Amino acid sequence: MAEICWEEPFCAEGSACFRIGTDDQGNAYIAVAGAEDAYVSDSREALRALVLDIKAGKADHLL
């Protein structure tokens, strides 16, 4: 298994902190800070598309 390089946690006031990581094989990972062993994984391209869609407001209905 490839080693995951985790970024610093992204935290919002009063909610869980999330971490995004990548490996040298082109995979991306999302986990709750402190529970990095229970992550969701996909390609870096899929993570990029997710972030761009969130920035474009496509998940605003979840807020």
C-alpha cells in the first residue's frame, strides 16, 4: 500500500475537521481528522472535480 501524505486538517467552527491526502500513485483520500484509517479514496482527478463543484456552489443545498 502506498504511503498517504495528509494535509493539515480543514476545520469549521463547531464541526469535525477533515483531512485530504494524496499518494505517489495518483490517488486522493478524504478522512475525518483523527480517523485517517477510515478514509474515502478516489483518483486525484475525481478529488479535483469534487473541489471545483463545491466551489461552484453545487453542494450549497447541503449547508
